[in-house]
Amino acid sequence: AVGHGIWDLINPSIKVKPISLLEPKAPVPKPNPTVEDKSNYKYDSNVYRTEYHKYKEQRESFARIVEKITNSISFSKHAFIKNVEKHPWDILRALKAHLAPSDEARLLTLEAEYSKLKAGPGNRQDVIKWVDDFAIMYAQARQRTPVWPK
């Protein structure tokens, strides 16, 4: 999505649905054109072809993203997107609303993990794995709240 320049059109974190892809308008030749009109029409046609090519690539990317999302979620989750417009932003928002834990739930999970890890590695626990787990949990906690843990 980022590589095709459409992430800003499908980012589910954006509160208001972004304007969808707009197909460029083909230039219309003037009747009885002058030399300047012909030159302008040729330039406008070149611009149109470039814009249309970009539009076509983005439209195909939208379709591939929708297909990838629907093929990658379990069948039981299709109910969440059944009555949603087949636009990646709408689909991702619907899935996020049903599946993503709330910020409060994430914080509680991080606090529980922190409490478990701050006691140190157990007798039979691999110290390197404990350090890795602690570093990952701490980085996630710092991302959520810069002043955490208190």
C-alpha cells in the first residue's frame, strides 16, 4: 500500500474516510483547433495517460488489498465485513473495531506481563529469553505510554 501510494487512502487509523480514487478526465479536443489548441491537447493527453496509468495501478492495488484481507482472515471473521463497502479503509476499520483490543486492555496486558517479568527469570527459565521478553514488553509499553512504567 505504501509502495503504490495508497496507504493514506486506506489507513484505518484515520477517523474520516479518505477521498477514494478519482479517475482522471480525458481531454476533449476542440472543434476546429488552432496550432496552439493541438499542442495543448497533445500535452493534456500525455498528462492524462500518465495520471490514468497511476490511477489504474492504484485501483488494482485496492483490489489486491481487498482480496488479500478477505483471503487472510478466518471464515468466521467474514461476518464483520459482510455488510461493509468493499473499500480497504472500510474493511480495515470494521476488523479493527471488532478485533483490536482497546487501549485500556492493552495497558492491562502490558502491566500484567511487566509484573510477571519484573520478578526476574525463574529457576528453570532461559535468562536470554527472559531478557528478550522483557525488552520487547518494555518497548511496547514505552510506545503506548512514554512515562510507563511508573
